[in-house]
Amino acid sequence: MKLVRRFGGTAAAYGISSVCTFALTIVVARALPESDVALVGLVLAAGTLAAAVGAGIDSAAARTVVRSGPAPGLFARAARLRLGCLAATLALLAVYLVHAIRPLAADRVVALALGCLVAYAVGSSAAYVLCYEPQAHGDTRRQAAVQASFAVPVLVAVVAAVALDKGVAGVLAAIVLGSAPAACWLGWKYLRSRSATVEDAAAFRSLAAALTIGTVSFAVYQRLDLLFVGATRASSDVAQYAVANRVVSGFSLLTATLVIVGLPTVGAASSRPEALRALARLRVPLLAIGAALAACAVVAPVGVPFVFGSGYATAGVLTSLLLLQYAPLLTYSLINIPLPFICGRRTVVIQAVLLLAVEAAWLVVWRGADLTVLALAPLAGQCAAAAFTWVQFTRADADRAPGIAEART
């Protein structure tokens, strides 16, 4: 029962972000024409991708705290690595965004979109970094405060811009303004912790590097299909796919919550038997998420056009297809927590590269197909990753229990 309460509390904390993002998408879809919806959708997708690329650094920090306890200076080091990764990613995504949205808007709006990309990515990254400590300690109230500091101001600012009829330029400016509080919180905490040093910094960097490679691949995987559609299809198709993608990304609240709740329990495992015993304790929320997934896939074709408007009937079908990717993901999401310590860090890297490579191959092979076929690309990638993960996990030596420094590479 305690575990179920913790799951509910974590879901509620991260639900603030998901609910606000979902509401933002509804407001934009109902207030702006399809071409502007496509533009805003691409900006948010690129910003979310830029922030997610460095999530391996946060994950490494959280796992370090779970296994070794708090380390002085860890936050400052994680923040520096995070922002460096973010800067490199933004440089690449800015080029893509200009290419994708130039046909949709004037140069002034394109420039504003680039500024929005940077601000949204920084605010989202701040929310990631600020949450790793409360994740490790199961502090759901602090997690909720961090999520609210980013998601709520963005939503409020966008609603105000729409109410004042400021158009797509006003929406982009509102996102910039709303992203500021979380970024300021990150800066304040960084200044407080930058003077401390990190014990065993080499081990942290090594783990962060391995997990970052994995999360970079996973982050690209999560947005690759939408970015592919944005670069190759008309704005009407992009708008449909962007709405479906945004709805589906809200479901990641449950899978992410499952991983966060499982982190203190499963994260301490250093052998296969320990991991399996920890997994058994999480079977109730795992089954509940599976049931919710099935229900959402059935309801989506009717529910999405009802919420977003009758013009988004195609988005409803795409939503059902995109939700299928979570079925194989649920089978191995918790195993990923101790996987680098049981099977070696190289396993995490190969798994993520395989996930991305299969999805990319599907998109290339079926590049001229209907959107419903392209929407199956994430499912193909997840099936390949799940198969690889379980093969590696079942082959792991049950008697070997390496620590962070001894994990096979």
C-alpha cells in the first residue's frame, strides 16, 4: 500500500506538467490555424527533444544518490554537464527548425521561434535537473513544486496571449516568458553549490556518459517521427501528427512515474535475482498502467477529435497507433534502472542505438506511405529494444554483483 501511495503521489507531481502541456496543446489547436499549430508543435517538439537529450546526466546523478548517498557538489557538476549538452543540441536543432518552419511563417516569426526554442529547452532542462534529488529521496512535494515552476507559468502565459488575440507571435513570446521561473531557480541553486567538489567524479562522469548516449538515442527516438513528418509533409499532416504526438507524450507520465517510483527499490539491485524480487513488488502499478494503455488506445479515435475539434479525426487514429509503443516499453522499463550494473554500460548504449536505428529504418523504408504506417515506427523500435534487453538480462550472471565502479563495459 505504501508503494501504491508513492506511485500516486509521484504521478500527481508529474501530472502537473503533463496536464498543463495537454491543456496548452488544446488552447493552441482551437485558437490558431493549422499552419500555426504545426509551427508551435515543431518548436515545442524540438525544445522537448533538446532538454531530453541530457536526461542521462540527471539519471546518473539520481542513481548515484540512491546507491552512494548525497555527494557535495554533485548538483553543480550535473548542471554544468547538462547545460553543455543542451547548448550542443540546440545548435543542431536550430538548423532543423529554420528549415522546417520557414515555409510557415515570416522571418520575424522564425526568429521568435528560435528564441522560444532556446527558452523552452532551458526551462525544461531546469525541471529535469532540479528533480533528480527529490526523485532519489521519493520527495513528491518537491517534485511537484519543480514541475509547477515550469509548466504552470508557460500555460498561463499562453492562455493570456490567446485571450488577447496576439496570434502565433504572441504564443511564442508567452512561452519564452513562462519558461523563465524554472531557469532562474536552476541558476540560483547552481550558484549555491558550485564551490563544492564531487567525490569520485570520474565514476560519475563515466556513468553519465554511458547513460547520456542511451538517453540521446531515446530522446531522438521520441521525436524522430514527428520531426520526420515536419520536414517531409504538408502543414495539415504536421498539425495532425503534432496533436497526436502531444497526446501520446502525456501517457509517458505513467511510465516515467513507474520508473521514478521503482528507482529506490530496483535501482539498488546489483544482480538479476535482486532485480526480479524488486520487480515483483511493482506488479500492481505495472498491470494498472497496462490496463490504462489499452483503454486509451480504444477511446482515442473518438476522444481526440472531441477534445481538439472535429478537424483532428486523423489525429485520433494516429494517437491509438502511437500508443502501441508503450506495450513493449512497459516490459523492460524497470529493468533499465539496474541494467548498467548487471549487464554492463555497453548494454544500455546498444539498446538505445538499436531502438533508434529500427525506428529510423522504418521511416526511411515507408517514407512515402500514409501517416498511419509512419505512426508504427516507434512500435517497431520498442519491440527491437525490448527483445534485446530481455535477451541480455536473462543471460546475466545471477551471482555477479558489481558496483558502479566495477560494472562491465
